[in-house]
Amino acid sequence: MGTKQFKAESKRLLEMMIHSIYTHKEIFLRELISNASDAIDKLYFKSLTDDKVGLSKDDFAIWIDVDKDARTLKITDNGIGMTEEELEANLGTIANSGSFKFKSENKLEEDNQIIGQFGVGFYSAFMVAKKVTVISKAYGSDKAFRWESEGVDGYTITEDDKESVGTVIILELLDDTDDEKYGEFLDEYRIKGLVKKYSDYIRFPVKMKMQHSRPKEQSEEDKAAKKPVEYEDYIEVETLNSMVPLWKKSKSELKEEDYKHFYTEKFFDYNEPLKYAHVKNEGVPSYNALLYIPSKAPFDYYSKEYEKGLQLYSNGVLIMDKCADLLPDYFSFVKGLVDSEDLSLNISREMLQHDRQLRVIAKSIEKTISSELKKMLKNEREKYEEFWKAFGMQIKYGIYSDYGMNKDKLQDLLLFASSNEGKLVTLDEYVTAMREEQKYIYYATGESIARIEQLPQTELVKDSGFEILYLTDNIDEFAVKVINKYKDKEFKNVSADDLGLETPEKKEELKAKEEESADMLKTLADALEGKVTKVALSQRLKSHPVCLTSEGEITLEMEKVLNSLPNDQQVHAQRVLEINPDHEIFGKLKAISEAGDTEKLGKYAKLLYTQALMIEGMPIEDPVEFSNLVCELM
């Protein structure tokens, strides 16, 4: 029989597949094993109603054989096989698969789902082979046929003398090049690793003859003479796959140790997970999932190198090692896997990014993670606080990113240190504990709790008996600004203009003092030459002489954070130097002002401004000038 040509569109698709669709050549083995599993599934399904099949489930297997001398790899199954017409239809026309048709015609139940769609995946063999031979005998047929092809130039189909039902695929591997070492696929341990990685949960055994060495028996004389031990090679048939996925087992069958052992082994983490969830979703699409929250952040978690994603399986076959589309960025710390039979695998098991079903699964996974975190927060507070130390920053970034689109989903997961005994509190706990007369959720920012507690700006709020949230991470204030209000309570920085704590009488008293000292305050501001928008008298200060506050949306902490970024922008908050009218320094300033010593008043302005910068943890502009002023004014 002469060489037959692939149809034009099939030829183009084959060329495209060989060169571009699959990113890793190693997946050819996954595809061929999946196809073999499909074929066995079909015959097993038939055996349930046809006694002539003569095989029980335990009789089915997939065999892999390696011939290093001939550079061939052979995959054999005892599945349903293909007739000449089916070889022509399934392998002559790319993407014309018999599996989907079989599946729909037979209305298969869950246990008999077809993994792949024979056709497209088969052609991945040409990524590693210069010649592919398929020998197949269909169940119920008297004849076997051989399909052979060396790629896009076409194929031949001839009769063969194969006696048993099933299919053999023989790959004659490409020659090694400087860039590609195809010979690696002739190494038994490499094959074993690939089966474990991609096809561990195929529900029929994948077997291979493995060569091992063992010491030869020694005679007593040889032992006495301490002769070197000799070794002999022997062949052992190994089953390479475990066949039953943990996630498909009933939860009642499994113990906590099973889940934890699976995690540490599968995800290469020395630490046990903090939390896990075993999900069985019976909706559309249906899926099983194992989700884990690690107890510690990976060393590269907050770096660009970190790759998020869950392993994605289709009916036990690994499709993607890290499917990023299954996790939102703010839950990128979650590890685990999802296995669904409902994913459409039309062209390639790697081209799933825009699959609608995948988006539905991702939304469901997100709800599960959120629910598990809230349960942990409510019922296992100590464990949740451990989680928060490792991954709380990511939740805060999630609130700030995407213009706050996800703040309602995430704000109840937040924890902040508090002025009440330094405990971590949720926003709900803060608001619930608020006193009736309290208008705002107060917060203070700084590089550490110890630093914040020394801030002069916290004095009035603390003296009023109100709780303050301590924001110590760079992202904190940006996240709080995005939330804006929680349960109708507005957030208020302790450095804000109006803290809502001053009585009308106090405000009037302060206003009168400011009017009386207007010339002095202007002189102080002028001496600072634009470093502050104004110098004002403070209601918030009790024992401290001065502090820096800001007007407008950009706070002093936000200025520090934004100016530390590598984009070289220079952001400036509208600074206000506040002076405590009840502090003795105010009396000193008034006396200098009344004496008309403008120069000395200017020096005090610079001294107090630099002092306020130091309290705020901001860089001093001229340390030499500051030192000289201290000495001079002392």
C-alpha cells in the first residue's frame, strides 16, 4: 500500500504542534499513556456486559519497554484496539478523536470517564521520534494493522500478524543534538520519574522491566578470604504508578497523617501544612481538590521569582504543574491540586488558560479558601495568627491592588496590632469594642510598635481611652485608605487634622491662642523656607513640645514609602509643624517673639522642626546645622 497524505489542515496542525504547542517535550509519554488508558477503559466498559472479552479489571495493564541499542521506546496496551478504518480516521486526520464520541454514545458513569481525546495528543510523539509505528488489533476483528509515519510526509497502513487484542506504539527516537538529548527517554529511571510525575493516578497499572543489581552469594571460603563482593544484574517488573489518587478516596478512609504526608512528599516542604481542605464538588463542573496552607512562607515568596498555581489534573492525569489561573494573587500562598473530568481538552492539555470551566472552578476554589481562613480565624485563633505572620502581607496587597476591587472579600481577614495590650485584633473586634461616643477607627503608622508608642501624636487618643491600630508594614496605610470605611466607621490617622476629640470650647480656646500668636507662627513658618505649609498650635499634644502632621491625602508615612521605591519619584506630604501651647517651650518662643528677636526665633524653628523629623523617624536634612543649633541655644 502506498504512502497516504495527511489532509492539508492536519499537516499544518502537525507542524505547529511539533514546534510550538507543547512547551515540554517530555509530555509525549503522558499523552501516549493516557491514550492507552482510554483504550483499556473502552474494553473494560465492554467487558461489563460482554462475557466474550474474557478479561477482568486486574488483567488490564500498560507496558513500557526500552531498547537502548535500537533507540526505541514501546508502549503496549491490551485495550480495545483499532480497526484499519479507525487507524485511518483517528490517526490519519488530526484531532478526530474516537474517545469523545464513545463517551457520549455510552453515557459513561464517573468510573468510566475517558481521559484524553485520541488524536491530537498522539502526535506529540513526533516531538521526540523520527518514526512512529502503531500496531493494533481491534476487539472482535480477525486482522491486525500496522500504521507507520515519519512525520508530515504522510503515513502507510498495512496488515500485521499481531495476535492479541490491543495496541503497540513504537517510537524510533530522534538523534541527539547539542540542544536536545532524546536519548534521555531511553533511561528507565527517567521514564519512571515521568510516569510518577504525570500519570501516577492512571487507574490501570503502568509496568516496566527495571534492571537492578544485587550482591552475589559468597561462599564461606570467599568470606574468610575477604574477597570483594561481586554483583549481578537482574530484571524486575515494577508498577510505576500508584493508580488511586488520594483526593478521590473517601474522607472517612483518610487520617490527618495521610493528608500531611501527601503534602510534604508532593510539594517538597519539610514543614507540615498549617491547614488543609479536601474538597469534593459535585456541581458543574465537578472536581476534587486538595488545598494546603503552608506553615511558613517559601524563601522566595515575596519575590518576582515565586510562581503561584495549583497542580491541575484531568481525571488523574497531570495537565499543568502550576496552573496560575486557579488562584487569585492574594491567595497565591495556597498549594495543592485540582482534578476535574469536565475540562475540555480539545487541542492541547496545556492550552486551558481561557477555559470557561476553569474560571468557574477558580471562583469556587477562591470561596473555599476564604471560608477556610475565616473558620480558622474564628475557631483556631492561635493558628490563624501563625498564618498571618507568614502571609498577612499578601492579604493586604490584595486589598490595595486592582483599585480595591477585592476589599470586601478580604477586609475581615485582616489583623492589626493594637494599643490594647499589643494584641492582634480584627476590624470587627475593634469596631465591636468601640465606645459609644467614638467616631473613628484610629490608627498610627511607624516602622515598629515600639516606635509608634513613642509618637507624640498618639497622646490625645490614648488619653481619651480609645484604641489605636498600629500599622507597621509599608502597605498598611495604603490598604486602609482603600478600605476607607468599615461598618460605617471612617479610618483616622492620629496625625490627621481633626481627630473628632476636641470639644467646641477647646477649639475656640485654641483658635484664640493661634490668633494671638499669628505673627510668631508665621515667622516660624517663614524661617523653615517652605519645608512646612504652616506652623500651628496643637490640641493632640500633652507632654511633648512638637510633632509633625500632614494635610491632604498623602501622609508622612506614605511619603516615606513612596520615596523609597526605585522609580525615583519625589513625593512630598503637606507638612505641618505643631507646637504644644501648654509646653514650656511655647512660653519660651513667645518671649523671644515679644522681644523682637526674629533671627533667634528662626533658629528655634529649625531646631524644633529637626526634632520633629527625628521623632517621626525621617532623615535629618542637615545634622551639622542641628548640632550647632543645639550647642548655640543651650
